[in-house]
Amino acid sequence: AMYTISFRHEYNLLDIQWQTLFDLAGVERYAAELVDRFRKEGFTSGYRLRIDMGACSVQPVQAAAAIHERLAGFPRASRIAIVTASAITRLQVQRLMTQPYLRIFDTAAASWDWLTAPDAVAAA
């Protein structure tokens, strides 16, 4: 699989892992599944999002732009944790995802405390 999508209701967390590089057909499948499952799971704006990109390298520019465009209207998260140890991937994320409530972590474990902390703690 190119990715896995998990909805962790107990944490209001949409937890995504990318396993490989996306092509344009893969972007469309991913975006369609994500939008459909988000609705079916009953999630709404204010959820927390983690995208673990640790298993793949920087996405092709065309695929990254297509994901960004295709999901432009997606409901807004309250926190976004991106997981990658790659400096190049960090730069790509920072260019495309400018939300002030986004943080980048080297490992999924490192993102957990920040992602699941109460709102007042995370804002500090």
C-alpha cells in the first residue's frame, strides 16, 4: 500500500502513514479515500492530524503540488504533526504547509506528547 489512514477517535486523531512516493493516480485515490473516510468516521474541523512520512523520501514536486491542491478545502485541523527526519522533506512541507499549528518531528514517538496534550498545554 502507498499509505495507511487510521482514525483514532479516542484522541480525535487522524493518523496517516505514507509508505512510498505518490504518482498522480495515487494522489487521486488517496485524496478520494481520505475525504470519504473522514466524512464516514464523523470527524469535523478541530481534529488532530499526524502524517508520518518517515518511510519515504521527498515526494515528487508534481505529486506534492497535486496533494496540496486536491485537499485545499479539507476540514481544518487544530494541530498537525509531520514526521520526517529528512531535511529535504522538511523543506517541502514548510513550503506547502504554512499553518501556524504545524510542527515537524523526527519520529512518530516524539510527536505523540505534543499531539495529544490538552489545548492549553500545546499552546504554551
